Amino acid sequence: MKKILFLLALGMFTTCQGQEQKKTIFTQSVTPKKDTTMIEKFDFDIYEKTHKGSDKYILPNGNTIFSMVFFKDKVGFQRERLPAPSFLTIYKEFYPNGYLKKKETYIGGYVKVGIPRYYDEQGNLIKEADEDQKFGKIKPQQVLEFLQEKGYINLKTGEGLIDKEGHSVFNLRFGEQNKEKYWIITIVKGIPNTDPRNFPEFGEPPAYLPLHYVMDGETGEVTIEGEEDKKTSGVYKTYKGKSYTQQEWEEFEQKLFEEYAGKHNISLTKNDHTNNKGFTSRFLPND
């Protein structure tokens, strides 16, 4: 009986110890340990087959290598895209001896997610961290759902990760300032470039400019970067040879409405400034 109790106690101790190890793996600093998996090395055969990384290569696990380079006796790099409909990419860096130095997973190009792992030159795991702990209530999934609602991507098919030319459709950045978390969602070709002020002095102007959404990392509230400046900068309307910003035009329109209301005995108490919408378009000729 005592022997059975002893074994049960030993089993409980082992289980608790295992649970503690599981908790430790997600902390920012993990005690260096030997990685029991096969040591990954830079694949020089694939490097040659792809003309030193110029061509894409599909790995047996379905990942696509789209960037690969190795500087002799210095360092190697490799970037992979996970199979559709995933929107994740993997970045790998290698030591001069070809052994894996780091493996990181990204979403939107710049936001690290999941558990990156770092190794020494002998292939031993020396550090790992849970990057998902840094996010607030708004996780990467909610950001992708926002992009789908806007029509930029399709979460079921993976469409929208890259365009027909193989360039990124969107980029993501995550940050924290004054304890406030935020996402910056950039649509690479978001705005048609029709303003001559954005044209370069020489050469062809870009057909599109990036569009930046700023999303609150806790509430999900979204604003468009630069939208608050539209009323105070740029030509909104021109009337009788004079250019007006949106704010100047609204003030001018309000002044005209008040003058019109005074001449026609219209009570501004019952007809406040919101009722002047479209006033100038109805009563003023186009310039």
C-alpha cells in the first residue's frame, strides 16, 4: 500500500513538473536547452536548383521559398510563404557553417507572431519567446477580417497576399506608445496618384500611393492616416478664381447661408447650420 502511494505521489510530481515546463516555454526568456529535432541547415542543392535563389521552389511541406541567398563564410537568408489560405511567411537566417541561426514567423511583412526560435552554431536551441503575448484585444485574425471586409483579401482562398506581379498587397505594423497598442495597416496600391504635387521631378510618377489605416489595438476603432488634415490642406473647391480648403469652403458656405437666411427671414434657430448642406451648389454658379 505504501508503495502504491509512493508511486502515485511520484506520478503527480512528474505531471506537475511537466506542466511547469509547458508554462516556461512561453516566457520571454527560456533556459538554453538541446533541441531534440533534426538540426536544420541551409539547403545548397535547392540554392543551385533555383539559380541561387532567383526562382521559387516548393518544399515537401507545401511552403514556397520565394527568396534565398547565401554569402559565403558570412550568413544565409531564406524566406518562405505558407500554403494558401495562410497569410504567414517564415524568415530563416543561417550561420556561415550552414546551421540555422533563427526562425521567425511574420504576418503582413513586419509583425512577428507565434514562437520564434534562436540557435547556436551547433544547432542547440538557446532562446524562444511567445510573440502573441504582446497583442491587445485586437489580434492578427481581427486585422485580417478587417482587410476582408474592405475587399482586399479572401480568407478562404488566401487571395490578396500578393498581386499578379508578386508584390505584397498590404503590409502590417504593430506598435505601442504611451501604453496604447495600435496597428498600422498599409494598402500598398491604395490611392490613385492623380495629384501633380506627388509627381517626381524626373521620371514616371507612381500610379498609386499607399493608403494607411490606423487601428486601435484594444477597441478596433479605425482611422485613415492623413484624413484629419484634409480640411486644413489642399484645394477643395475654387470659386471666382479663389481656392478654398475644405474647412475654408465650409466656413464660406455657412456665411453665405446666414446671409441668405437673413434676407429671407429664415430662423436660424429652427434651421441650424446643418441645413445649409449643398447650399452653394444650389445657389452659386460653378466657377
